[in-house]
Amino acid sequence: MTPIEHAPGLVVNIATPDLQLSDFKLIAFDMDSTLINIECIDEIADAAGRKVEVAAITEAAMRGEITDFKDSLRRRVALLKGVSVAHMDQVYRERLKLNPGAAELVRACKDAGLKILLVSGGFTFFTDRISDLLDIDYTRSNVLEVKDGLLTGFMVDQPWGDICDGEEKRRMLLDTCAQLGINPLQAIAVGDGANDLPMMGVAGLSVAYHAKPKVREQAMVAINEGGLDRLLELMKPE
């Protein structure tokens, strides 16, 4: 169907006559620039004097101009070598904020009985803290290798694989649905970058939040203005 501006800054690409939150059992969020206001890797790079270089790679990857996300992430992480864990903590305390409406949307989903999944191409240093802050049920992200309080420029392989890229986000959403005994069509996926498209493609409802053009075009719902809780404007009262 032709995209319809449901309200200023809220574009809907599907018919949504009777959507209710309780129709869904799981909501999966990307973290950087979706649940939170920054790209953590770019802010970490700032300590190494390499923010411009790293941010340019991040932007190209999120726009879908770099198709090998794993390679792009390895290149960026290599540029973080020597940055201290203390600086990462400073990024968390001074620069990272929840995006508007994030806490409200998560709370509304929990109240409606949904489980919350956080899947990120970012790092456990931040996802663990956001998970605790928002009482998130499941997470998947990457582990930065640290020696003597400094980043080595490498990541640590995990039991499920090496890097959480778009395909791993998709797999984690499907695995979580299987674990919960639900159909992926009972899941909502929310993201902003090209590496979110694989999980958005298998979910029953895909939501682009202040997203790159490619993601806005493919999502069922695009929130282009305002907070994450604008998704609730499309839901009928229970």
C-alpha cells in the first residue's frame, strides 16, 4: 500500500485497523541510535582522537553502503586500541541517554505481557547497563577485549559466534521466539540501521526509528519525529 502519514512524523506502510500490544509477545530493540541517543563506538573513538574516522565507517554501515558489517566493525574496533575502560564508563555516564519514549514504550510492552529483547552490534559494556536499567529479558551483543584496563582493539568470541551482525540479530529474534513458543509474527522489531533489516524482515511488525532512508522505506511503521512511545499511537486500547 502507499505509505500514509498517520500523524505528523509517523508514517504507516501497512493497514493497522485493530493493532493491540497484547497481539504481540516479544519486542526486539536495536540499541545505538534506537533505544539510546548515541553510537557508543563513535564516542569511545573520541578518546583515541579517531571519532571522525570511526563515525564515517559507522554511518556508511548503517546506511547499507558497507555490506560486510563484521569487517566494518573489526576495522572500527581496531581503532579503539588503547582506550581505557574508565573512558567507556565516562561515555556511559556523561554522553549516553535513553531516547525519548524508550522507557515508556518498554514499560507499556511489559504491562501488556511482552518480553523484551535487546540485540546490538554494539557492546556488552553498554547493553548490560541498559538491560539492568530497563529490566530487559534477553540481550545479545559483542564483547570488547580488555587487558590491564585498556581495549586491545579486538573482540572476544562467544559461544554463539564471533560478532552480532544483522544475521545474528535475525537468528536471535527467531531463537527467542522459539524459546518462548511463539510465532515470529507475534514479535515487533525496532531499529534504525541496515543491520536491523534482517530481524525486521521476519517480525510481525517492523518499526524504523529516526532511521536511515533504506530502513524507513522497508519498515511497516516509521517514526520520523518524536519519541519511541509514538508506536503506542497505533495501538487500540486493550
